[in-house]
Amino acid sequence: MTLLVSAQHERVVANDNTVVFGKLTLQLPRLRDRLHLARCPVLVHELLDDSLGVSFGGKLIARLGAALPTLSNKAA
């Protein structure tokens, strides 16, 4: 999977380790080397298969469902 062919949206992680993207609230998993990502900038990627990916520091940290609605015009 390549993140280069995706629409990318910068977000800041909330204190509860979530990211708001349009009408969705995305819960991020714990990372092995960090307790949380609160207040960290991440990129939300709209992938070609209509799923979402979240990356931090150039690494994919979450991939969220292929059955998500198309969000390209709804993203905040």
C-alpha cells in the first residue's frame, strides 16, 4: 500500500488519542514506543479504496475500514 497516492489532511490528535475527520472521530491505537499521541500532528490519508490511513512521523499507524463513505468533499 502506498500513501503517496492519497489525499492527505493534517490533523492534531486530541487528548483522548482521537482525531476528528469530517463527521468521524478516529480512535488511534497505542504505539509500542509512545503512550499516546495527544497534541501531535498526524496525517489522515484518504486512500484509493475509500479507506483511511493515519500516519505519524512518516509511518502508517492506523488503517481504518474499506467500507467508509466517500469523504473527499466532506472533510473538515
